[in-house]
Amino acid sequence: MQVDLGNVLDTASAHGVSRETLERLDGRVADAHERIEQGREDNEHGYEALNLPSTTDPDAIREAVSRFDDPNAVITVGIGGSALGAATLTDALDSDVDAYYLDNVDPEAVASLLDSLDLSQTVVNVVSRSGTTAETLANFLVVREAMADAGVDWADRTFVTTGEEGNLRDLAEKHDLPLLPVPDGVPGRFSVLSTVGLAAAAICGHDIEAILDGAAAQEARLSDSLFDSPAYAYGAVSFALAERGMLQNAMMPYAESLETFSEWFAQLWAESLGKDGLGQTPLRALGATDQHSQLQLYRAGPRDKLVTLVRATERDDVAIPETDLDGLAYLGGSSLSELLDAEFEATEASLVAADRPNVRIELERVDEYGLGELLYAMEAACVLYGELANVDTFVQPAVEWGKRAARGLLGGGDFEEADAVADKERLVVE
Ligand SMILES: O=P(O)(O)OC[C@H]1O[C@H](O)[C@H](O)[C@@H](O)[C@@H]1O
């Protein structure tokens, strides 16, 4: 995996950063790296996530899921960090086992998914670090009932990934469900390389060791200089650009298989860095599709965006057939991959021509190893950015406020946050 910073330099784009600025920043990267390494060594909350390539036991995960013979499908019931990592992996990789995610409580979507599946051939993976998230527990109760109604022994087809305590743990123990532990000290959005993210991939038959190997390769590249580490290069430059007003970061992979990756990145970046009036708003885009919609804004709208373009340098290709139409002759004999690359490079050039900084991230391939590299590098980039911005990367009090309010509204406890809901101002126009 490599990160190309050429288009963020002020020699490419007038609103970019100078090499001198990057060199000055590199001194701060060295200090931040030292702090991160200390946090990892002391197994501090959050920093521990960067140790997962060596602390995760892939055999234990495989062993836990091996009790389910030949499922057709796996439903992961979880939300946020308890769903997006697994979804990023299974959506990016091909498998004969279909992976679904119940990460919302839209009744129509839940009912439609459950109606469409043969539940006797489906495995249910319930994931919640806290074991108390209302959406996850509610969806699980619905799934469990649907299985029972279909004459399926739900307890036989369910496993749980959760922490040491919480309602989900109690429920799993009561029904003697197989349990995978979530690692201590790893917030959900940093947990893709643990039981939380890898179990669904293991059920789908993906090579979870290769995912960890890819992550380990990027772990080995962390160093005290942004010029030696793709992860730190990305984190440091994103921070430097945010300081210059690029307060939005459009994550734009040129691979449909990475569409969910942008969602995962959005949680990582928003929940970790959006604090104390600071942060960089992640935007989700997909190349080449969004070249024909959002690119207008990225190139000509407010000068507040970093665009991150991601592509694989190797991919399976499809030839474009020759045609006798003169106007289309330029396409014939070429391939969809060549067209996609041309679109990618044209987007970069068009942004630079309008003085809009952008970063290129290239993987060799969207496979297990490449995904491991990409996900680990983005996590390390985020941790570095958090150090440089001096925010508490690993907490999410703003999200928890809303969780308490919703629980209070449903009668799940006495939470003062719920009172604020009743105080809503109204100015209704009909
Ligand atoms: O894993 P859980 O405890 O169910 O939490 C699921 C999600 O809940 C909240 O929204 C947190 O802010 C997220 O970071 C977390 O990933």
C-alpha cells in the first residue's frame, strides 16, 4: 500500500502545504509516535487497537464459528463499530455465504430481510461491546422470534460477541450461547481486526490470517517520521489540511467493493476526531459514479475539502468490445479498468487544476491482505491525527448522550437527557 502526497504540496495546488511545513510537522509526528508507542506498550484504552494484528487469535475465531456447518447466510446484528468493520470486509470480498447486517431498526427493512432468508441455514452473529445498545438488542429479539416462528432452534444458530457484562452477556449465559469476547481497551470503531470484525469474515470463508498479515505489515511501518509510514503520512497531511480549513474529507474509492469502507472510515474519522469544536467531516463518495455528481462541488464549491482517492493497482478486467461507430472507436479495444483509471487520474488532475488538494492511496489489490493494510493504516492515521489535534480520540460522549436520551424515552431508565426531548422548540409550517 502506498500514499502519494504529491497533490497536497503547494507546488501542485496553491492551497496545499509546503515541504517545509511537512518537515516541521514531522517533529510533532515523532513526539506523537512516541506517545502512541507508549500507549500501546502500556495497553492503554484505545491505543491497544494498534496491537490487534498480534493480539488477535484467528484460530480461536475460526474454531468458534466452525460449529455452524455450511450456512447459506450470516446476519450480523450490531450497530456502528459492531457492524461496519465486518461489513467492510464481507462487502469487499466474494463468498458463497451471503453476509447481511441488521444495523438499523427500520421495521420494513428488518422484516424484508428476515422474510427473504432461509433461517434454518442462517447463522446469527450478535455483536455489542457494551451489551446494552437498544437497537442491537431489539433487533436480536425480533430475529430470535422470527427463527422460532420458522421452527428453527435459534439458540443453535446464534453466537454472541460481547464484553464481560451487560444485557447481551446475561442473555447469552442464560441460553448457553457460544460467546466470543471483545478485546478490552478497543473502542468499537477500532475493532475490525478483532473478534468483532473478523467473525463474519471467517464464516464467509475469508482468509482472516491474511487480513491480520496485511495489518501487521502497516504496523511494522509505523515510525517517527511521516515520510516513512503511509499511515502517518495520511494522518499528518489530513491534520495539516484541516488546520488550513479543509474541514471535510471526501473518501472516494474507485472500487465498488470499497463502498462500505467509506462508511467505516466515516465512523472512525467522525467519532474519533469530532471533539472540542475540532474535526474533519468525512464525506462518502464512490468513483467513478460520483464524478458525475459530487465532483462539481469538490472542485468548484467551498474550498474546505480534502479529497482522498483510493484504488487498487491490480483488478480483474473486462474488455470493451470494438464498435463500428466512429464516435465510440476510442473505447473499443480498451477495457473498463483502463477507463476507470483514466477517470481516477482525470479527477485528480481536475482537482489540482482548481487548486484543490487531494491524496492518492493505492493498494495492490482489494483482497484480504490489502484490506488489512488499508484498515490498519486508516486507524493509525486517525490515532496520529488525534494526537496532533490533542483530542481524546477514543471516547464518544456526544453519541452516548443520544443513546441515553433514546433509552430514557423508551422507559429504559431515568436519564435526564430524555427530558431535553420534551423541550423541543416547534415552528411548524403546513
Ligand atoms: O458495540 P456497542 O456497545 O453495541 O456499540 C455500538 C456503537 O454504539 C455507539 O453508537 C458508539 O458511539 C459506537 O462507537 C459503537 O460502535
